[in-house]
Amino acid sequence: MSKEIVLIGRSNVGKSTLFRELTGKKARVGKRPGITLYPLKVKVGDVFYVDMPGYGFMLRASKADQEKTKDLIVQYCETHAADILLAVQIIDAASFLDIADRWEGRGEVPFEIELWEFLKDMGLDVVLAANKIDRITKLDQDKAMDLICERLDMLPPWTQWTDVVAPISAKRGQVDPLRRIIGRRLSSLPSVTG
């Protein structure tokens, strides 16, 4: 059975754009959140790439519908855990810290952090794709990446985590750090011969 690389993240973090960059297949993308409503699965070589719906705010979606999306992601990961080669959690590197501060200011654990811990607790191989890194000035990128890693219980400097953390810009086609991580995981798979 083919393994899966699952792309998971908040609405509008660039999951579908990243999906297109990694697979060469078009996924419907839009400027407003909530375009992807169901998992979209495409086979590339011996692996399936899965673009999951985004969680969080969605235009014209009730709180109940937003919670259903979170449940769908959790259930999908639980049901397909044995097939998931890699869970790629995509964040918006430019807004992650602000979102985390807002949640923590209300005494709540940010869902991104909760999801990261959940995926790791499931025993999945989890990678962080820090998308939209181009929105952070070059001088501030390392500092921002250090703070993001720290929030996810990885001690800085972030550069010691290049097998787990990939600063990328999917919209600009700058996804090589993530491609390298995926390539290393794929090279560990036994080749399938016909």
C-alpha cells in the first residue's frame, strides 16, 4: 500500500499552493479561507500527497462547521496513521507568533501547538513547513524561526532542526528545504518494483 504525505494547517496558510508546488497538480486555491473542504489526494510516484481542509476561520462557516473540520483532520490522521509517511504541518511564519500570543493571552493553548503535540503523540513523523517566510525581513527570519521552534518545544537555534523545520515560500516556489526533508523520508522507503 502506498504511503501518504499529509498537508495540514490553518485556513489560508498556503496548503493548496504548497500542494501544487510539491505535486505539480492543480488544487483549487483562493484568497478567502475555506476553499478546500475535503481531503484532496494525488499519487506522485509511490506516494500519495493529501491536501487537508484548513481549520480555523472560514467565511460563512459556523463555529460548529469549523469544529467539524478539526474533527475531520484528527479522525483522518487516526484512521490513516499506519499509511502516513509524513505529516507536514504548515504555518504562516509571519503570523504564527501573533496568533499564539492571542490564544495564550486568553489562557488557551493555540490549536497549532495542540495539533503539533497531537501528531507527535500519535507517533507520526511530523515536519513543520514555516510558509510565507518571505513576509519576514531577512534580518529577522532566524529570530522568528527560533521563537517558532521554541513555542513547539524545540530549543533554539532553529538551524539544528533542519530535518524537521523548513522555512519556505510556496507562493514564490521556494520550497527546496521541504523538498529535501521529503526526499530523505522517501529514500528510506523500500522501492516498489512491478
